[in-house]
Amino acid sequence: MEISQLFSLCDKLDECIFIFDEDHQVIHQNAAASKIPLPEQRKLIDHIKTVPIHTAQSDELRLENHWIIQPFSLEHNSIFLCKTKQSPGDSASQLREEFLDRLHRGQNPFLAATLSLYHHLGWRWTAVAQLLDSHRINIPVISDKGKTSGPVMYSLEDTPCNLIHQAKQFIFFNDVANAFPNDKMLRDMGVQTYAGLIYKNRQNKAIGHVLAMHDSDDVDVNLCDHLLRTITHELSLYLELDSSQREIFKVRRLALTDHLTRLGNRSAFEHYAHHCLDAARDDQRIRAHLVMIDIDHFKQLNDQLGHDQGDIILQRFSDKLSTIGRIQDRAFRLGGDEFVVIFYDSNNLTEDMIREKIDVILHELQQKDALDLECSFGLASFKESHYNLEKLLKLADQRMYKNKQTRRTKQHS
């Protein structure tokens, strides 16, 4: 493999990747690694330099702070894959579960979001802010190491909160005192690190933001990005519901979960799909896709191995499928061995990319669980269905059937 091809491959991965030459110099780091705060990057690189080049084994894990560092040797270079003890996808799923559970128990959504984020991110301060007007926000509750207080009224002028609403994307600062010298409250609190992301209403208008702050710069920015995207998405969905719908939500939450796989079931899929279709119809800059997937020859496997083993296969496959994309990309089980994934705001999704993602899942299942599975899939965009759910499902189903037939033809040729 040429070095340029190696760089390109690493850039497609969600994990943080550093590539070193024989002189222990960094010759490439992918986009995920570049998002790590500079102090954290320096710690990781300094630690990696203690690992002898070409002597590292691929199954050896080196731990530094909250990072797991896995080295690989390749010709004249060494690759180091860096990840947190728990993957962002796992943490995001657990954050979503805790938030929904708190809502189910009747907790205020702002309190539920604030405490759920604190428990899974671990930064000292977490909060949800409501935008009152272009100059002021209200923070109903703020958590300081899990202890809550509030409300707090706050002016946006010369604050990181103001920049969040201007940028309308994930914002991170790791030197708050110097970046915002006029923000006396944050300076007095001793805030060093700040991150935030807006949440929106059905009209795609920002109505507030979720924020996290820490008194140290030793943080995992990738994890923070994942978790903020998760909680803002879930909060937006919940706030769209009126009071009667929220009561129904609490009562029916378990009815929206597939009891075997713990993915969302068909009802949950239809609710989420309509929400995404409405948002994409209103803002056609959003490019979204649906992928329908089924496990080939599952009925034969179920008959051969027994229903208990068949259930285990579905559970293992679902666990992997739930992390196939980003935070806003969600998997559902429609029934039997049929699944769908909604890839929301996914501009350049192609069939080759989906096949690659599915192949990664199947390889992991084969390696870790000794499950030798094959899958067929069909990809359809929201736009080509004219934002109609029935048409979207039909397109994906037709392409999945065509994919299945094509693969069978190749296998028998």
C-alpha cells in the first residue's frame, strides 16, 4: 500500500490515528486526531514516542490517562490507534438511554439532559440554556459535579455562548480565560474548557444550547462532540411534543423498543422517520438517506441452530448495527431479520460506503463472536422519494432485493 493510500484510509476512520516514521516523527494524523485539544495531543504523542518502533504488537494495549493506545507496525512506519476506554458510540447510547429513562420517570427535560450529560461526559459543569432573545439566555438548571442550582439569567455579550449561536455548530475552547477576558462569571468559576452546541425547534430555528465546562484542559473532545450531538438531538425531539404527547411518551416508551434487540421498533422508526422527513423537506440542504438491511439465509440459520441461537445472532448484529454511523444515524428493527438505518444529514453517502460499513460489522462478528453472516441492503435518499415514507421504504426494499439477487448470481457463477 502506498503511503498516500494509507493516509486516505486513515482519514475515513472515526478513531484517532497517528502515523510515525522510523525517526519517531509524526508524518500524519487523521481528522479525528486533529480534533483532540493540543495539550492532549502532546501528551498522547509524547507517550507514543516511548513505544519502540516496529516492536509493538497489534494485540498490545498501552494506557495513558483515559486513552487506550493500540500500535501496529507497517513497513517503515508505525500506526497508533487511540481511543477512549469506552467508545463514543457506546457512551452516546447510554446517554440517550439515561435521558429517556429520566423523562419516563417524569423529570424535567432540562434537568434530565443536564444530569445525563454530566454522568456520561464527566466534566465539572453541564447545563441547558434557553434563548430568550438575541441578547439573553436563561439557564434553568446547572450541574456542578452533579449538584444542581439555578435558574441563572445571562447576557450573551462577550461570552462563548454567543459564539455558539453565531456558529450554529459544535464549539470548543480550551483557554476560556484568555479567549473571553470579559466573562467575569466563567473566570471566577475557574472554567478552563468550554464546549457547546445549539438545539432547534421544528422550524430548524435555534432555541437554546447545551453546554459543558471543565476546570481542566485534560478532556476528550471527540467524546464531548458525540455526546452533545446526542443530547441536543434528543432534547429537540422531546421539546416538539405537546403536554399530552409527553404523557403518552412516558407511558409508551417501552412499547417503542424492540424487546429482543433493544433497537427502536417499527413504531419508533415511523415516528423518527417522519420527524427527519419533515425537517429535510423544510430545509432541503439536508441530505438524508435510508438503508434497509436483512441477514441472508437467516431462516435457515434459525432452523439449523435453534431459535435461542437465532435470537443471539439478532442481538449481536443489532449491537453492532446501532453504532454503524454517527450519533444522529439511528438503527431500527422492523421485524424478523429486517432492519433499517436512517442516515440523517449525510451528503455523500454511497452504496460502496454502506457495503464497507456492513462488511466491518460482519468482520467483527466473525472475529469476536464466530458468527459467519452475510447481508443484503438497499439505499434510498429522502429527496428521490419526494420526502414520502412509503415511497422511501419501497425504493430501499426494491434495491435490497436487487442487491440480494446480484450477490446470489455472483455466488453461483
